[in-house]
Amino acid sequence: MLGKIILALIALGLALFLLRRALGGTKPSEPASKAQDPGYVRLRSCRICGAHVPQSEAILRGEHAYCGIAHAQQGESE
């Protein structure tokens, strides 16, 4: 009796596995890249203090990013 129950559970599990596979699975589709995700914000690290600032708010001087005008001026004087 126990063997029949175990066999039935294995058959049911196999059937569910094959059904999911045939329907394409239930995984949510992932964005192609993080940049396409509307909630994604690229952060830059301040050269002076290391604070992380959104790229849109960072002060960029060449390849360096700064969190504020004071650190940008300090970086230029170094």
C-alpha cells in the first residue's frame, strides 16, 4: 500500500514537472540589463570621502566624481 502511494506521488511530481516545462516555466522574465530597469540608479563614489551619489547628482570632473562642490574644488586643488 505504501509503495503505491510513493509511486503515485512520484508520478504526480513528474507530471507537474513536465507540464511546467511544456508551458515555459513560471519564472518571471528578467530585464535584459540593469540599465533598462526603471528603478535602477547608477551610483558614483566621491573621490574625497567615498560617499555614494546618484550619477545624475554627482559633480563630474574628468573621470572623477564628487558628492558636492566643496569636494570637487578640493579635488581640483590636489
